[in-house]
Amino acid sequence: MKRILLIILTTAFTIAAYTQELNKTDIDSVSQKEMLIGKCSLEGIINNAMFSEAIKTENKYYKPDTASIKLINDKMENVSVMLFMGTWCGDSKEQVPRFMMIMDMLHYDNKSIKIYCNKRGKYSDDPYDAQYNILKVPTFIFFKEGVEIGRIVETPKVSLEKDLLEIVRGH
């Protein structure tokens, strides 16, 4: 009986997770612009008025370290990513476009990145904030075969590429 209940609950949770509405919006109290909240897609972020200009700027001026990217490439197998960010956040506007550029250079399947957009105050309506102890955005969490192997919180120590290389080298 317990096994059947566990299967039912797991199935219900999985269905709820996959049917969660993507790219919900709310009005930012400071800018009065539409910000994304909750689970989001890359397309939603790219098309968000608060975020699209930052993407254009970073894509124009940021030059990723190709040597580090070549070293990362062999280590990304079975690595998944959760990203917590804010479309209103200056650090997110700088780091997330850079991260997406790096993932593109790695030919990483961007659809495999789970993205959660937080409101000001760095919280979202998702239970993941508490579960993953999200205190600052952006927070990039890397998993290998379901186990967390490292994080980049708010800003990288050296650069996104070099910090990511250190994370994936360790595992």
C-alpha cells in the first residue's frame, strides 16, 4: 500500500512540475515593467523587455575565453543546470547572457537548463528557493547525475568559464 501511495504521489508531483505555467509575469514595483516570475524558458527571457537589451549588450561586448571552453567541453556529459535569476537584477543581466553564450559555444542543450525567475527580494513562488537555499541571484547550480557538484553565486570568482571549469574538473 505504501508503495502504491508513493507511486501516485511521485506521478502527481511529476505531472504538476511539467504542467507548471512558463514565463508568468508580474509588474516590478521599482521599474513598473513586466518581470518574469517562476519557471521560465530561455525564449521567455530573451523576449522579456526588462532583459532583452542586456542580452544584446553582453552579446556585443563579452568575449568568452575559448581555451577554457575547450577544456569544459569534454566534462559536460551528464551535467545539468538550474538557474535562479531576476530579470530586474543587474548581476543577472550581466552574467546570464554570458552564461548562455558559453552554453551555446559548448553546444549544450539549453532546453536542459531549468530556469526560475525570482521577484525582487530574491524569492520566487517556487519551493525550490528554500530547497536549494537561494539567497542571491543569479545562482547557477550544476548537477552531475542528479548530485550537486558546484555553484556560481551572483558573480563568478574569476570568470564564468574558469569557475565552471573548476566545478566540472572536480567531478
